[in-house]
Amino acid sequence: MTPPDASTALPFRDRTSPLTRVTSAAFALGRFLRQKKLGGFGLVIVLGFSVLALFAGALGRYDSTFVFDTENPNFKADPTVAELAEDPDIGSPRVVAQFQAPSGDHWFGTDRFGRDIYARVIHGAKLAMIIGFGASLIAVAAGLIIGVISAYYLGWIDLILQRVMDAIYAFPFLILILLLVQISEPSTRNVVFALGFGGIPFAARLIRSAVLAERGSEYVQAARVIGASDFRIMLQHVLPNIGAVLIITFSIGIGAYILAEATVSFLGAGPRNEISWGRMVSSGRGALDIHPWESVFAGGAITLLVMAFNLLGDALRDVLDPRLRGV
Amino acid sequence: MQQYIVRRAILNIFVLWIVATLVFFAVHVLPGNFASQQFASANLGSVSPEAIARAEAVLGLDRPVFEQYGTFLWDLVRFDLGESFRSKRSVWNELGRAVPYSIELGVLIVLVGFTIAIPVGIISAVKQDQLPDYVLRGGAIFALAAPVFWTASIAVILVLQWDLFKIDVDGQPHLWENPKSALQWYLIPMFAGGIAGTATTMRLLRSQMLEVLRADYVVTARAKGLPERTIVMRHVLRNAWLPVLTVMGLTVATIIGSQIVLEQMFNVPGVGRLLFQAITLRDTPLLEGLVLVVAFVVVFTNLFVDLLYGLFDPRVRLA
């Protein structure tokens, strides 16, 4: 056996060209879409909603706060006092176009204040996206720190951290979020932080078990033998190897955060001054018998986006780490 | 076994102490309290700081935080949850009124959830990758994503549009007082909540069944010519539903969450609605009491489920 040529074997540097990387990423994506049709479907919807959120101004057709008016069918030039008492709008030639059914002008109809529901649903995508990605990012970042420390040191640090996680877990998620949002100012930022905080135990648990699995492996022992510091081992050796779990944890939670924000907003405790689908469902409930459209479309948007994120998260999990099935 | 129960129970109490501490400091350290909230909602315009301070003194909110924490813990040890700021009734009294409603609705939700999930899970697994499986799995994916307040609203729309049935509810009846009226009242929330809670159970039951269907003893059962029905019911289901039991424990937390929404929507004076009121009004003693009771139910349900697990499956040893 001839010894390998030292000049080609060393140093271990990644020599793949950027072009190769792009094409191999494209192939990986193609394989993902072929193998995981539902996941691909989810991906398409998520991308679609991202485009809607980014270009809401152009794609929403109308301004989301513009109040439309319409001709008053009951208009009378000089109403009597008795007629005015019965219908205060009778003297004005144009009235607010409230509760219009879906039409060519207003695809989803108009709401109680004469605003275009389609425009508001499209603008609502912004908040949902910010909430989903922001909260999940916070949960994964904090869960990473807690999970790695907990699994790496074990012992009493692990015991205490895990019991604190259990305590947060013992709050039903919704109660925790309501509590946190209500005692702070209900702004978008605070809602994102509250949701992210509520998601920490879930993220920390997944990441902890991933680190536990890596902890005993040979390469960690080898690093310890050559005298690497704990910090270096965690950062350079463990972290790159739990990348898949991090991606899974990040993507699989997004749907739940969007759903929770919608629920909190439905209950009237969500971010103020933002168009929220949850609040739209709630405001549409005021006139369900004559005008169900606002509730129907806003709730449909929530369901569709949450479903897309769930499908995408499940598919990513199956592809990246099938062992995590059932989390 | 006994040792295990005792150890878990002690750990649970430790967890409850952390919950109590978290809630206490969350509501006491951050700005705003019941007094300022009351003045703000009364719309009195500008209120002098003295008036707020006087109101705080009456409620005992002016004392140092750690002193209040000490009293709070001492009262807790004696199972004294204090009295609600708003109603001036004791928290136990408030709970006594609210809990029956929540248990009624909760049990109905669980019943609906499982009567849907179990057959759906079985059919989906037995007809794997055939049309019924696709339809049912699609339904589960949808149920997992649809917010419970939306499905409930849609149900209300359908009932209103098609005049399906008259919701003729007199007061807030209990099931045992006026079953007909109470059922009409609970019908939509129990189905909305049940459907929302069912998806996870159904998916898990399906995947467990699929695993068991491939086991050697199922092959043997088929080989000796048992009817498919017996195989599924007696050999597969029995071995597949244990992990489902664990999920039931987790479902309790989800159901309590959806009950907040449903009780709020349908005017059920249960724990969920009380909790929501306590949060919005910052009725501190009521809030702390309710959160603790809910957390108690959650952690001890989990313990109970783990014990059941050991009881049904002799392979699981709890030590």
C-alpha cells in the first residue's frame, strides 16, 4: 500500500468552489421537494406568504386603513326629524361601505369600518411572519445556551435548570403568554419575547438530548484528551454537530407561535397598532350572522400559514433527523 | 414504586414552588397593579398619586416585595390562597364556583376528542396509504393548524346560517341541573375543543399502530388465521395505545389553554375565564391561586400518567 500523497491529503481545507455549493444545494432542494411533497407544498405556501408580507403595500391592492364609502340607497334630501331619528344616515348621500360581501372590487368584502378585508389579510401576514420567526429565534437561542450547559455539565446544574424548565412547562403555554403580555406593554416586541420565552423549555429539551448524545462520542473525548477547554469543545465540536437539531427545533415551533399570537390577539391582549389576523377574527365575530367574511378569511389565513409551517417543519425533521419523529 | 411516587411528588412540589415564585415576581416586580388598573379603567382622568397609594395600602401592596413574598409563601403552606381583590371572596370560594364548569366542559372535550381520535387513528393505520388514510391525515393536519376560536366561530356561522338548532340556554346551567340546555350550550365549544385536541393523539396512535402492525406476533396471529378484526383490536391496539397515554397527559395542558378561549367565547364561568379576568385586572391573589391550581393539575396529571404507564406495561419499571 502506498502512503497517500501528503500534498493532496493535507491540509484539510474545503476546496469546493462556490458554484459547486450552489448546485449541490439546488440538488438537495430538488430531492427534498421530490421526496417530501407535503413539505414542498408547505414551503411554497410559506414562500408565498413571505412575498405577500414583504410586498404587502403593492399586493394588497388598497391601503389597509382606507375607509371606503358607497352611495346611500336610502338617501333623502330633506329628511324629517322623525326619519332622522330612525336612520341617522338618511341625510347623507354617501355612507361608509361597511359589511360588503366579496366582489370584484373587494375580493374578501369590507369590514365594519368599510375597510378592504383582502388588504388587511395581506398586511396581517407581516405580523405573523415577524412573530413566527422572531419568537422561534429567541426560543432556539436561549434553549441552545440552556440545553448545552445543562447537558454538558450535568449534575446539580442540570437538575436545577431542568426543574425550572419543568416549572415553565407546567404553565399551559397560553396562560404564560397572556400573563407575560399583560404585565408588560402589549407591543409586537414584547409579544415576540413572551412567545420566545414560553418556547424555551421545548427548545432546551430537544437541544439538551442532542448534546447528551454527542457528549459521549469519541471526538468529544478526543478533544478532551488533547486538553481542549469546555468552551472550545462546546463551540467547535458539539455545536456544529447539532446543527440539524437546531434547524428542526427552529422550524417546527414557528406554527405554534403564530397560533399563540393569534389566540392572544383574539382575546384582545395582542400587539396594538398592528393588523393581526387573530384580532380580525374577533372583530368579525360582532356580525357573524350578517357578515361572516372577516372572521372566515382571517382565520383561514392563520390556518393556512400555520399548516404550511407545520408541514415544512415535519418534512425537514424527517429528512434531517428521523429519530426525532414524534416530538 | 412507593419510593418513586414520593420522590416524584416531592419534585413536583419543588416545581410548584418555582411556579409560585415566578408568578409572584412577575406580577409584583413589574410596574402596574390592581389599584392603578382600577383607576385607569374607571376613566377618572388624572388620579393623584396619593389616591393610588391609599388604595395600594388597603390591598397591602405597599409593603416591601420580600415581605409580601414571605406572607404569600406562608399562606400557601397553610393552603390559604387569600381573597380576590375584586370580589373580596376567598380564592377557594371562587374556585369552587368555577371548577365544576371547567371540569364539565373539559371532560366533554376529552370525550369528543378521543371518540374521534381513536377510530380515526385505527382506520388511518389499517388503511395505510389508501384514500381513507389520506383524507383522515389531511383532516388531522388541518385540525392541528386551525385555531380553536376560528373553528368555533365557523360552527356558530353554520348554525346561524342554516338554523341547525336553537341555542336556548337559560342562565348558566350545569349538566346535572338541566342536561338539555347545558348540552346545547356546550355543544359547539366541546366539538371545537375536541377537534383541536384530537390531532396529536390521532397522529401518534396511527404511527404506533403502524409499528406494531409489523411486529412478529402480528405476523403469527395472521398466520394462524385470526380474523383481521381480532388482530387489530386485540393484538395491535392494546400494544399501540400506551404511548398515546403519555400524550393524554400533555393534552391536559393544551385543553386548559383552549378552555380559556372557549369559556371566554361562550360565556362559561369556568376557571379559564376567571383566569383571564384575573390576568387583565391584575387581581394578584386570584391570579396566583388559579395559576398554582392549574400547574398542580398539570404536573400531577403527568405523574399519574407515568404511573398508569407502569401499571399497564409491566416492562416499564418505575424506580
